[in-house]
Amino acid sequence: MKNRTKWIIALLATTLILGGCIAQEPKKTSGIEQRIESANSSSDHQAIAAEYEKQAATDKATSRMHRDLANKYKYLTGHKSFAPGSLSQHCSNLAKLYEQAAAENLELAKLHREAADAAK
């Protein structure tokens, strides 16, 4: 009975943690494609840059969340078929990807800020 209780607790903990480790779909900025195509003025490019910066902040927060989950998985134990090491690696990989996405979004924001300066 004691082993069964430990197994149930480990399974519940795993289920709760896995729910947080699911890759989140990036927020789609509404109509940014059309605004990029029609951007002519400084204010157009400034607004686009602000959206990219906002997405970068979201990506960084998501990266931190996955890094925290990766650290928690390192110390999680459970049934023999449960592989916390691979779950930790999965979350570490996602953290790196979101960090890269944040860097790319910041670069896009920088380029639009430069376009805004040139359009003045």
C-alpha cells in the first residue's frame, strides 16, 4: 500500500509538472503582416518594433519558466519507467529555443527602430 501511494503521488506530480512544460504557441500579433507591408512612416516602424519587443519579453519569461522546470525535473524521482533526465533536457531545449526567439525578436525590433529613424 505504501508503494502504491508513492506511485500515485509521483504520477500526480508528473502530470502537474508536464502541464507546465508543454511548448506554448507564440502569441500571434494581430495584423502585423499587413502593417509590415504597408509601413512607411516612422510611427509605423516604431509600433512594429514595440510589438517585437513585447514578444521578446514574453519569450524570455517562457524561457525562464522552462529553465525552472528543467531544474525541478533534475531532482524529481518516480517510477523506474519515469525518466526525469529526459524531461529536464526537453525543458532545457525549449528554454534555449525561447531565448533564441527573444534574441531574434529584439533584433527585428532594432531594425524597425532604425527604419523609423530613417523615415523621419
